[in-house]
Amino acid sequence: MKLTSLVLLAALVAGASIQVQAAERANSQATEACKTELQQLCQGQKGQQAEQCLKNNESKLSAQCKGAISSTPKQ
């Protein structure tokens, strides 16, 4: 019984780690795709502030940036 619990716990931790890595990769790709927009529209903002700024200026974003933002997982 204890071994089964340990195996399940290890699987949950591994799964969570994979999700975090995927989210970080998507955020990195979105940052790169929106580099120009971040400089022009959201200068000095980072993290959730920058994300909200981009969403507030969605009509001004390039197609590449819009696509990257829409594929970024919600946190």
C-alpha cells in the first residue's frame, strides 16, 4: 500500500513538472513573438502586467503575437 502511494505521488510530481516546463516554454515563445509589441506598447511591464497590457492592445498586435498569446496556458 505504501509503495503504491509513493508511486502515485511520484507520478503526480512528474506530471506537474512537465506542465510547468510546458508553460514556461510557451511563455518564452510568446515573449519572443511579441518582443516588438512589448517594447512599443508595454514598455517596462513584466509578467502578468505585460500579459494584460498585450490583451488590452490586442487590436494592435501582429498575427504572430496574437497566436502566441492565445496558445499560452492560463495560470
